[in-house]
Amino acid sequence: MSPRRIDIDTSVCIGAGQCALTAPDVFTQDDDGFSQVLPGREDGSGSPLLREAARACPVSAITIQEP
């Protein structure tokens, strides 16, 4: 069974930063202000706020692929 995977559609992301505010242990923003997953956190690392962070994205750029 493979771990879950977080995908950020960079063509949709507007850099609102809601994911980084909601789950700062998983998400950050790059130098241009766009969302990215922190290194080593590609599977969400058990964050209880992972799904909430994806829901908080105003443009639905974040998807969580479950195993």
C-alpha cells in the first residue's frame, strides 16, 4: 500500500497561502508566493490539518491522493 500523496496544481495556485496558514507543518510558499509542500512532507506526515488545508484553498489547487 503506497502512502498518500499531495499534489499542488501550480497552474491554478494563486498564492493565497491558506494552506501554509492552516497546515504550516506540511505547506510553505516559494519565493514567488506560490504553495509548495515542505521537503519530506510529501505524504502529509500525519498532519491532522492536511485535509482542512486542501479545503481552505480558494482555487482548489490542492489534491490529496489516498492509497
